[in-house]
Amino acid sequence: MFMKYAYPLQKKKGFVKKPLQSEGSTINVGELERFMEREKEEKVVLDMASAGYGKLLGAGHAPRNIEVVIPSWSKRAEEKLLAAGSTIRKSS
């Protein structure tokens, strides 16, 4: 009886919490305008992977006439960009 409480087991039993996997910061579609230059009328290419963003989400209004390069995106973000006349492609 004494050995049970004097020398507790060294290994933990039960579920083990795994660390969260992150793919970088996220950005919403409505926040893309702050990366654009206002003077240009031609198509603007935004490389969000080099800016440190990993995923594009669909909140906000999509700007027109841009091309977004990002590792991953949501369906809603893709729908909003295509409806606004913009394009999206996966970064390599």
C-alpha cells in the first residue's frame, strides 16, 4: 500500500493533447484592399504567401481586378473573388 503512494507512476495515462497545426496567419477578403495601390488601373497581383499569410477567408467585400496568390483559401472567399472579377491561385 505504501509503495503505491510513495512512488507514483512516471508515465501519464489517458489522452494526450497534440499541438495545434498552423499554416500561417489568416486574412479576410475585405482586408485585401489595404495591400493594393490606388493609382493603378490594371490587374494587381498580391502575393500573400510572401507577406506571411497562409489562408484567405471570405469575410468582407472582394476588391475588383486583382489576382491573389496564397497557399489555401475557403470556398466562400473563392466565390466572392470570382464574382467580383478577380482571380485566385495557389502559391508554389
